[in-house]
Amino acid sequence: MIGVFDSGHGGLTVLQALTRHLPRQRFLYLGDHGHAPYGNREPEEIYRLTVAAVERLFGQGCRLVVLACNTAAATGLRRLQQTWLPQHFPDRRVIGVLVPMVEAITGVPWMADIRTGRHRGEPRTVAIFATRHTVRTGAFVEEIGKRAPEITVVQQACPVLVTLIERAAPEAVLRRAVRRYSALLMRQLQGVPPDAVILGCTHYPLVADLFAEALPPGVEVLSQPDITARSLKAYLQRHPEFDTAGGDEAPPEFFTTGDAARVSTLATRFYGRPALFRAIGAEALAGVR
């Protein structure tokens, strides 16, 4: 079984893509709705909650976990991979949604030895739309810069967009918000369009069409869920020991630390079809190593 973790609903857009690209894999989704939103918490607390969630998924039989949460991945993925996993679960793996985007933009594998340097490509400009917390971590800027210093990365925080999406705001309201953030980005760039845009929050695929509409023609808007799904498919081909595919399509299992009935009602918008959550209680993530 492959675990998929997010602080709330956003990761369901990633899970939807995973099940579409890998219909015979067995997935277990855990949403930490009881502690959401993570963006309002301190980095160390985000890291502790992420570790606790991963440990919970390992306990449910998952040997591979996908952090389908940009906040969690930006805050602690590398630390988790380099220190916590080798010490506690050396035979298991954790990957995140930030990694495939960095690889897609730079063409350099996450685990490559970047100290040896690499041939520089053509200068490009990539824009990141993300939450305030993800922007504040600078994770996209740092990881892209390590691998492809010729790429200029410009970030634009979208402070209320997640709230508007979760409240099912009318399309006109969402359109105004997206246009505003796109205009702020273009002001940073002095009117020169970026070559590509990363929607660095798993909620944003629900308004990807509004971003494409608001940005200048020809700007590529990269789909984080689809890129993550293709990356996982390639990862499983390289590491068949984590492949859980069976003969038939297997529906995912859904767990939440929040109100299961309420979460199940809201989940359909993000997952694209009904998702019945079971509650595990927020206290289940309290015991962190």
C-alpha cells in the first residue's frame, strides 16, 4: 500500500491523478484536517506533525509515502529523508510533490550530486504561485537554484486563495482573486511574461483554468498532480519493491483526523468523485518520535 498525506483536502487533487495514472496501485490517504491549516504553524510543529502522519501510514502497512502537501514537503522533506528515515525506517521511503516539480523544471534528478556542477541551459524565468508559508520557506527557489542557476525564479504568494477554494466561492470571486495575484506577479516581472508557471499548492489545480486565462498567452502552467503521478510511475519502475499493484483496480482508503462526515462531504470537489473518510482522531498524531 502507498500512503498519500496532506494537511487537508488539497492532496486529493494529487490522489485523483495518481489513481488515474496508476489505477491498480493500492493507496491510503490521510488528511490531517484536525490540525489544518499547517500554514499558520511554526516550521518545527509542521515537521513534527508530518513525521507523526508518516509514522501512522507506515503503521497502516504503507512502505512508501507521498507528501501531497507543499507546506509539509517544503518544510521538512529533505530533513525527513536524510535523518529520520535512516534512523527509524531505513527500508521505507518518503517522496513529495515538490520534488517532481523541481525535476521537471530543471531536468536534474532530486538525488543527483549537484556539487559536481552541471552544464547550464538557456536562461529562463519560472514563476511560483503558492501559499505564504511555502513562499516563505524558499524551497522552490533554493532547490531550483542548486540545480539550474540559469533559471530565474519569481514567487507570488496567494494568501486567501485556499480559503476561497475550500469555501466554494463563486467563480467570479475566484477569477478576481486569481487575476489580482497574476497582476502582482506581472508587476514583479515588469510586464515580461515568465516562460512557465508552477501552481505550488495542491488546491490550485481546481482553478488552473483561471490562472491560464489571467496570464499572458503562451505561458505554460504546469500541473503538479499529473507531474507527480508520472514521477511516481517512473519511481515504481525503478523501485519495484514498493509496487503494490494488483490484478484489479483498487479504490483508495480515506482517513482523517477531523470530522469524517464533514470531510467526506467536502472531498468530492477535490477528488472528483465521492470519498468516504473514516476518523482516526487528531490525538493519533500526537505521539511523535
